[in-house]
Amino acid sequence: MSTPILIADDLWDGDAEAVITSWLVSDGAEVGQGDLVAEIMSEKAQFEIEAPAAGVLKILEEEDAVIAKGATIGRVE
């Protein structure tokens, strides 16, 4: 079963987009629930993204990708 890594709709104010500044874990790596897996930036504010479940990380959006609230940036399989 696959669990999406979503950018929460309430992570920042407004409708501005964000950029994935770094993946902290490699594609295909094992992650635990709550592990920090990525960092994104919106309007000069940095946000940390956690794994929603334990499993193997599948990256769907690469570093420097522009993303919106609600976007799926990866999966945990």
C-alpha cells in the first residue's frame, strides 16, 4: 500500500507556490513515520516535510520543482 507525501493546504498563508529546496533522503531509501524527508521554501519561509508512514521513499518531484499546496511530492510504499 502506498501513502502519498502531500503538501498541507494550511502549511503557509496565501496561495503562493513553494519550491522543493532539498530531499533529505534518497529515492528508494527506507524511512520511518515522522522522519524528515524534504525541505520546501515559500515566501522566504522554510518548511520541513515528514514521512507520513514507514516504508520505502519514492520521489515524484525533484529538487527545485515549483509546487502548490495540496501537491503530492512523493510516496511511501
